Amino acid sequence: MLRMIFKMLWARKRRYGWLLTELVLVTMIVWVLLDPLVVLLSIESMPNGFDERNLYRVVLADYNSHSSRFRSEEMNPVKARENRWSQLRRIRAYPGVESATFFGNTGPFWQSSYYLRFQKDTLVTDAWVMEVVPGSDYFQTLRFTEVGGQTNEQLDRLLQGEPFEQPDRVVLSDAAFPGQSARGLNDTVNQHQVVGTTALVRMRVGGVPMPVTSRLTYPSGQSILFRVRDGIDEDKFLPAFTEWARNNLQVGNSYVRSVQTFRDFMHEDGDEVRQNLRVRTILAGFFLFFLFMGVTGTFWMQTRSRHEEIGILKSFGATRGTIVRSLLAEGVILATLAVIIGCLLYLQYAMKEGLYNPLGNNGNNIYTLYSGRFWFEYFKTHFSVISLITWVLLQLVVCLGIWIPARKLSRIPPTEALHED
């Protein structure tokens, strides 16, 4: 049967030559549209590395010296820290609150986050810094993804003590060095002692999970995170807690500016990224729809014009299933050949210009992105994945354009098919 199909393709080589050229062009266009879209959607589906559900953020502020509520005696650093701890204890005591922690000026989805460098033998990596106040249940509150058998409660206990001691006792992402565990690392160059490990963490909307590390500090940040127990109605809880917080968390010169869900905080800097993804999706969908409609229509018309062939096949005893399968096989072979040619042509461009990657966007770090953690960092894997998706989509479109008219034509009696031609 396969030999017969190739003979039929060769017999119609002039007509199929134009179809092949069209499919090759469509393949290259689909590749350009799909590459960034697939990578961005893949990134969006990656885990955050912590549990943002049931998590809220209390945004604090301080009265300025011109305010009638400002008290100069509260400016003492020791007193200011005591006031922060007082606010934290009050939030922990609120009904329904499971845990609470200080959320400094660096951490997941903070725009002001910075990096620390780690070195293990000849390997070097950078990790986003999370400011952790010892004893504040930081890891338990954010519920980081646990790795290596260590619980978040154990990580919090490992970071007890005074900040800024040498060497720095830190928690580092276990996959900070791809292919090797960061557990037990002692970085004598930068005076870091890894006492625990956690998972990679997404630090930006649209960004990939990256290595993170902790840095012990005093409670000086302008916000507090707290987690409520499962089953609490957010629509009822948030207004009630916000009103309570404004009335009960004014301590010293500090007061509550607002209360928000952590998901809202995560998306504050992600509107541009999400809008970019939406625009790409809409444009890709728009172009793909019309491209595929054109391809489907072309094969539809080509199939409907083959009454005589179908009549001859039926007169020689060919069944409806045989006719449909042979026509579909022609389309599959033609589409496969077009994808191979189109991908090989695009490969020449890709080897020179590279494939799509999020490097430099959304806060990703040039030193840690090309580390072999994600499929799109490998050229061969990246190219193969997008090519496979392109092939699948093209096959679906071509087969749809053939199957509908072929199924209808295969039911026509041989005499009628020959007469209509």
C-alpha cells in the first residue's frame, strides 16, 4: 500500500509540488510563532518553590517627623525592633492565623532583591537573597518546597543566632549547582556555610525558578507575611483583618498602610509580562488560525477534485476505509516531508541567531540561566520539542482537510463518482 501511495504522489508531483512549497513556508512561520509562546507557557507552568495560597502581606509604614503621631523616643533602633516583634506577635495571635514572619526588602517577588555568589571548587553560581530574621518562622510561613529530607521547621531552627556572624550560616537551593547537591557546602572564598537546602524559587512573574539563599538580618523590613489556616473564607477574612490591623497594629511610629493577598503582591510587577504573554498568545492564535484554515481549505479542495480516482479505486473493490486511509497517508507523508524541509531551513537561521530564551528578561540572571536546569537551555532539546509540536499541528490540520471530504466521497457509488468527474 505504501508503494502505491508513493506512486500516486509522484504521478501528481506538479500539483503536490505547490502544496509542498506552501507547507514548507507554513512550517517556518509556525516555528517562529510557536517558539517564544511554548517557552513562555512552559515557564508559567513551573512551580513557584513555595506555597502562595492562604498567604497575606501586611504593608507597614512609619510616621514622618512632621506628623502629630510621630514620637522621637521611638526612633531608637532597639526600640524599633521591639515594636516590630510586638506587631508580629499580635498578628500571630489573631484568630485563624497559622504563622507569621518578617518579610524584608529582599525575597520572592521583591524588585529590590540582589544576589550572593557561591563557589564550590571550580563551580560558581549566583543566588537570589532572602532576608531572614532568626526566630521569625520564615520558611514555615512561606512553606518552601522541602528537599533532602529537611522540613521548613528544621530550616528555621538551623538559622537561629545573631545576624552577620562569620561565616554566614545560610540556606541555599539544593540545585544551585546543576548535577551536584549544595548540601554541606562551605564557601571559604565568600565565607558562606550552607546549613540547609531548599528548592529553586521563582522570584519574578514570567521568570524561571532560580537558586535562592538566606541572609540573617534584624527585623527592619516594611512588611509582615502571615498564613491563615485552610478553609477560611478570604472574602470575609480580609476586610475584617484589615480593619483590625489598622486599629491594633499601630505601635511606636509604625502603622498599617494596607493588607493584600500575596498573589496580588506577586502580580504587582507582572502586568507587563502577562500582557506580553497575552498579546503573543492572541497574535499566534490569530495567525495560526488563518494559516491552518488556508491549509485545510487547500487540501479540502484537492481531495474533492479526485472523484475519478476514487471511482476507479471503488470499481476495483477498494473499501471506504482503504480509500480514506490512503488519502490520509498521502497527506501525512507530504506534511512530514514539508516539516523536515522547513525545520532544516529554519535550523540554518537558528544556529546563527539562536532559539528563543528569556535571558535578560524579568530579572533572570545571566550567570545562572545557562546552567542546564531547563529544557529550553539545550539547543538540541529545544529545537526538537518545537519541531515536534509543529509537526503534530501540521498533521492535524492536513488530516482534517483530507478526512472530512474523503469520508464523504468514499460513500459515493463508483458510477456516480466517474460521472461527476
